Amino acid sequence: MNVVSVVSVGDTATGVIDQLAARRGLLNIVRRCPELAQLLAACQSGLAQVAVVAQCAGDLTATLVDRLAAVGVSVVAVAETPEDARRLHSMGAAVVPGNVTVESLSAAVLATVESTRHHLSTGYAVPATPDLDGGLLELQPTFDIGPLATGGTGPVFAGEALEGAGEPAAPTVPRSEMTESAPGGDAAMGPDQRPPQQNRPLSSPERTARPHQAAPHDVPSRLDAESLDGQATPAGGPRQLPAGLAAKVRARLHRDGIPWQSSRSQAKVGPLAVNAGASLPHGSGTLVAVWGPIGSPGRTTVAINVAAEQAAAGRSVMLIDADSFGASVAAALGLLDESASFAQACRAADQGQLSSAQLSKISTQVVFSSGTFSLLTGLTRPDRWPELRAAAVQRVLLRAKEMADLVVVDCGFSLESDEELSYDTVAPRRNAATLMVLSQADIIYALGNADPVGIPRLIRGLAELAHQCPATDVRVVVNKVRRRAVGGAPERALAQAWERFGPTLAIKHFLPWEPELTDKALLEGRLLQEIAPDAPLRKAILGLSCAAVQRNPESAVRNATAKLEVQG
């Protein structure tokens, strides 16, 4: 292996960085920075392959880790407490404890370098480390009050020891203790141990919105994509490692006496052991993005009512307003948008502090007589768009998929890539949230207006969408279909024009133009199924969102009123 260049910030209490700098070996500390800003500048100049953060770890964010990973730099952070370890690990950094030795830190740095050479990533520019079983593995320190208090001799990584490396020092803990101590502890519970969903119809006809109560053990199973349109979405697995890499990493770590464990298994040591999961949460729900080009094609109306129809069918649903240009979901539902809960969740995710319970507390629960769904409201002012960083948005989406069967996201229109921002820089983009949502989506509903202006915009937008998301299931929806704009037999005329001028994607759904109905719903802040359950537009959206066997007209609510319930 060639010499690995390292840039560091600060030093540990035992002076490990000083000792590492004095040595001559596979690691070469090329620069020691006093703060993270200088470390970022040094890494962006191509000076180092690994950044070791021995101090200032509290200022480390998921955005910074992703920016370093985007230029090919892995991050190894030193954590003094179990809480810091969980936070740093959730950002995608390899974590070692404060009492790490020179040998153990060197092994951790070399392992991260090995992983980045084999095209593994856990998400948007977040590196992963190699799994000895051929999948993904994360460097996971185990913190135990005993060893830390008495003075340990290097990091102990969560999991069982390798063959010949000895037995784990700490005993196996009960599942209940592990669930309480580990973040996302509900993932440790079996499907039969989770409480049933609480999405039953309400007896009261009133719809209210109140802060959602945390339900840390309420993790629904994945919603099959067939329930949305009768078509299944293929699922892919992680890329396998070359056969020789696992043996090389196993031999190196076995020589240094560091036990490892695959990310697919659960930590078994100490009541404060960090959960041996991936650095990013693995959501089990389905993510549906509602996108459309500029020109108000009806993204918000469709997103709100698709979420409501699925919630009325008894599924747990979360609706997210990720439009950084003009958020409007809260206003369309008649709710006070005093705070942007989506931006609040992104800030918590950027700091590595967003858990399922925290996201449940941040979100608002919209309750109507047919069911309930959670809501993350959008930005109250468009100039706050820098708060929606791509790394934070990705983590919010994955955490939302852990909590809900279906996550519906109202996206912004912009898909273009600004060459001035993307060339040789990592400046934030206003459409970063939209691009991240589309890249993570299982299904994308592409909406366009049924008129001579809207159809060409949709065709050009689909070309950009195919470039951004080439493997995603895109379903074309033409909205506001009317004779005055298209002529007689509008659906047939649109289909013929689309077949001649449009892309290979066929039009999946047509939504009729009912301005009186949508104006009334917007004025009263109500859902279509509440004010006109038999309207053609409501039935068309119901057909768009549900399979035929799941349509239940009895769940429609005709005389519901909306209000905002404020809880102290």
C-alpha cells in the first residue's frame, strides 16, 4: 500500500497525533490544522486522503462530511462520549474513542482508505467501509463506562471478535436495554413485537392539526409499490466487494487485534454500545415524489390528496413540503406555518441528532375523519433555502421512511445544474433539495398542464428528469384536462400529440380541470374527499394513488370542517 496522506485537527488527551506524526510508516500527516475551516481548505486542494478530527468534533456536520467525501477524503473522528459517537457515526464518519492508541488509529485510517478505493458509498458522497462478509461495514466504537473509567488500551469495536482474536470483553445485553440505548432502537425489535398502527378512522368529523406524539417503536413495514399503480419497483442490493479485499482487511485488523462486525448484525456489548447499523438509516417505506415543471401544474394539490387517500386507506403516511422556491402545503391545508418543520428536521439531521422520536416530535399530525398523516411544513420564506442542504435532506428522507409506510414529497420545479456553481466548487444550490428527493424516490409522478404551453414544458422537463434519475419509475400525469384548451375529446387528442412529439414514456393518468372545486378546497383548507367525494377530480386522484382493490368510497367524508388545535 502507498503512503496515505492525513490532515488532522487537534490532538487527543494522550497525544496520539503527536506520536503518529513522529513515526515513519504508511501514514504521513501532511498538515495539522487548528480548526475545521482550514482542514476543509487543505482537503479541497487535494492535499490529503483522510481527515482525522481529534478535536472540534462537536462542530462537525453531515454537510461537511459529505463535502469532504465529494473530494475523495474520508473522515475519522474521535468521540469522547457515547452520544458523540452516535452523532458522528450517523454523519458517515468512522469513529474511534478518545483513548485510542496509535496502532488502532492507524488501522482505522487504513481501513477507510481501502473502502474508498472500491466504489462503495452509503448515500450521497458518504463513504462506507468494507464488510468482511462482502457487504458494508462501519467502524463502530463500543463505549463502556468500565473500560473508560479504568483506562482502556485502544478502541473496542462493536460486534463479535474475529477468529483467533479472543472473545468480547462485555456480555450480551438484553434486547430491552439495547433498544433503549441505541439510536433507532425500534430497528432491534421484531415485526411481531411492534405495536399496531394507529391509523384507524376517527369518530369525530373534525380535522385538526397538532404536534405528533413521539412513537419510537412504531416502525411500519415497506409499502409495496403495487398499491400505488399496480406496478412493482425493483429493489437493488449493495455492490459486492472483490474477493481479495475482505481477506486483506481481515488480516490487517486481525494483526492489530481489532474485532469487527458486519453492519447487518446487532451490537452485543455493553449497555452503552453504539448500534452497529449503517451510518445512514435504512428506511422501509416507499418514497413518492410529486414533481412538475414551472407553471403551477398542480403539484401541491396532487401531493396533499395522494397522501390523504393513502392515509384513508389505513396506511401511515408522511407528507413533506420540499419546495425551496414556493412552499405551499401548509397554506393549502389551512394551517399556520409559523415554523418550517422540514427545515428544523434538516438542521437536526445536519448535526447528526435526528432520531425517529425527534422527527415525530417535529412533525405535525393532520387529522381528518378518514385517517391521519404526518406533515413537515416547508420554508416560510424563500430566502431560507440554504437550510435545505442535500446531505441533511437525504437523512430526513431516510428517517421518514423508517417511520411511515409512504412518504409523499412535494418537490420544486428546478432541475438544471448551474455550471458556475458546480465547476470546481461545492457551493450550495437552491434546487439541491429537489434533486436529492428525486434521486431517493421510488416513484416519481411527473405533472404537466394540459395546454399548448404546459405540454412542451413537461416534455422538456422529462428529458432533464431522465438525465437526473435514469433508473427511477417515472409516471406521467397530465393535469387540468379541458376542452377549451385542447379541443374535443381532450384525452384522445393529448394522447395522440404525446405519441407524436413526446418521449417514450406514456401518459399514465389524466386529471380533469375543476377550478371551482380546487378553489373551494383552497379557501376552506380542506381535502377533495371532504368537500366533493364523488367529483371526477377526486376520483381521478384516487385512481392515481390506489389500486382498484383498495378503493373504498365509504371512507369519504362529506361534512368535515377544519381547524387548528393548539396543545400546550
